[in-house]
Amino acid sequence: MTMESAREAHREGCAGAPTGFRRLTPSLLRADRTAEGFDGLPEGVEAPGQLLAAFKAAAARLGLSPRLVHAVDWLFRFTQPQDWGRGGRPIVWPSAGLQQEALGLSESRVKALNRALIEAGVVTMKDSPNGKRYGVRDRAGRITEAYGFDLSPMAARYPEFVRLAEEARAERAEMGRLRRRATIARKGIIQILETAAEYHLDGEDWASLARETRTLVKALKQVERPEEMALGVESLERRQRSARECLENLLSQATAGALEAVDSAPLGPENGPHQYTYNPTLNPLSDTVIANEACSAAAGEVVPAQAAPEPSPAPQAAKPARPERVEGAVLKLTTEELVRLAPRLRPYLATPTPVWPAIVDAADWLRGELGVSKSLWGEACLAMGREEAAIAVAIVSAKPAGHFRSSPGGYFHGMVAKAKAGELNLARTIWGLRSRDRRAGGGQGRSPRRTH
């Protein structure tokens, strides 16, 4: 009877009352089996630091938090090189108090951290009979007895760490490439939207593109997997290609219209230079304007005869050259006359008698008012020269609002296209502005014509 009661009490103690022993979880059992096969550092590893480096590189793929990685790093500091050799065992025995102080955690948090390390399979525990951590080393520094954290699974899992670290590097590289593609597509769409705005291409499609782009970019910032990132980037690039095609079609139509609108005599054919069918003489006094000026001399005054000019040499092939600049004039146009013909330049000038650099600066300001983009202004300066580009801007500013089929910026775009093709004749356009100015009574330096 007494024996049966003792056996019954023993069974109840084993099954019911807690003993304080560590729970044998599946992860702990797997880590124990892995540790039993420890036989030194794996092939190709010369120092324990290589194990730690591979583990840190693979931690993200293992789903381990930085706190766990820091805890393993801290435990590694207690090992010595001989612990990782054959016949050794990398067991460390820092006290719970030391661990709490070093990691800055409470007792309960440290216990939870140790359980997480075991569940992750990177360490296992070798418990002492009294449940305390301690160890003994001989004079050579080799461990003769130790109870605490066994880091042997780290060596066994080294090939896994290397593989996961390589996968992580490849994933980071792919994510970097995808993010660069996303940035290029995003900036391309922004450039398209800015160009559309400069050319006053309004429409719900452009506003919708801007909204969709913002939404996609915001969503891509939260993506962490290359597969999902690739889908978002491809969607962004499709929108960029579609918007670019649409913009090119609209600009082609606008350019075609602008080229038709930019006439060699912008004030209309009736105000253009007269075309004569007879051969002109070589005497400059026969020119209508100069002859009239000569006739304006006092009555009875004899005009000296002009010597016939030397015969001109045989014509040669035309050579492209910048327009002639005479006495501070460009295209025989002075800065004062240009400001009079295009008064919208005046608010951007500091003096009533500006020099050409000041005219160029004023035109750069005025082109913004006209809706001419900075890039188009740069193209004009390359195609015409800075002074001639400034004159072209001034000419556009002198046009009435109803003159343009699309916008002043589109009209200027057509002038630049003609300049690149060698078809723009600013001198004729200036002649037309002068004619209009004379009709309005603004001309200077000309005497009224006389009839004979």
C-alpha cells in the first residue's frame, strides 16, 4: 500500500507540478542535434568572425530582428579561437545579470530574447545540474567543463547563411535597379507634364496622369519584394511611354501649325518688301528711299554725281555666317529701335539706351512672360545666336494676341524650327515691324517723301 502511494505521488509530480526545467521544444531539439555534429569550423572558414559576418548578412532573410543579431554578436565576444577548433566546443556562460546590463533589458525581456535565439536555431542551451551558467578552462585556455549558450549551430549553418546572404545581396541589387528605373520613369513623366503645361496643353488626361503617378510612387516606397516592385515599375514605365507618344503627336501638330504661321513677312504679304521684275542698277542712288532722301536737299542744291562702283566679282557659293553687326547694330537694328518696336522689353531694362547684353537678359525675362521654356530659349540661342534670339523674342512680344494659332510659345517654337532649317529671315520681319511703326507715326530719322 505504501509503495503504491509513493509511485502515484511520483507520477503526479512528473506530470503536473512545474519543475523549472527548460521546455524541450522542436526548435531546441533540432538545435541540439545540430550542435552534436560540431567538429570545428566548416571548410573554407579560417576564423569565427567569418561565421558572424555571414550570419549578419543573412539575418534579414532569416527574419531576425536587429536586437537578436546584436545579442548573438555579444555572445561571440566570450568565445576564444581554440573553442572553435576540433575537439573544442564554443560554449559561453555570461550571467543573466551581466546579460541584462550589457543589452539594456529587463529580466523578463532577456528570458524572451534567449527563447527567441533558441527558436531561431542559432544557439542551443547546455544546462548545468543546478541550472546555473558557469565554465572552467585549463591553463591552455581550453574548456574542460561549461554550461550556458552553445554556439555550435552557427558553424553547422554556415553554408545556409552564405546562400541566404547571396540571395539578399542579389535582391538588394535588383531592388536598386528597379528603384532607379522607377526614378527615371517618374522624372520622365514630370518632364512630360511640365512640357505640356508650357505649351498650354490642358486636359483631364494630364491631370489623371499626375494623380496616378503620385499614387504609384507612394505605393512603391512601401514595397520590399522585387516581384511586386517590378510590377509597379512596369506600370509606371507604360504610363511614361504612352504620355510621351501623346505629347509628341500634339507637339508635331503644334509645330506644323506654327511653321505655317511664321511667314517671312509676318505683317502680311501686303506689307512685305516690294518684288521687282527688272534688273536693279548698280547705282545706290536709284534706290527709292535713298533717292527720296537725296531729293529732300534744299531746292537748287546740286547733288554731286556718284562714281559708278567697281564691278562686283563673280558670285561665289554662299557661306553661312552670322548677321552683320554695324556700329552697335544687329541685323542693322539698334537697341533703341528694338525697344521702340517691342516696348514689352522696356520694363526689364535699367537704362533707356541699353547695350546688347542687357537686351539679351531682358529677353530672357520676357520669354518667361510669353510662355517660352528655358530649354527652347537655349535652343534658340544655339540656332540664331544670343542677340538674334533676343530679337526673335521681342518680335513675338510685339504681335497682337489674336495673331497666334496656338500660343506665343508655340509661335516661337516655329521660329526656332525655321532657324534650324535655315529658313528664318528675321531681317524681313524687322522690316515689317518698321513699316507698321511708320504707319503708326513712330518712325524716326526719315524725311517725308516728295513727289516730283
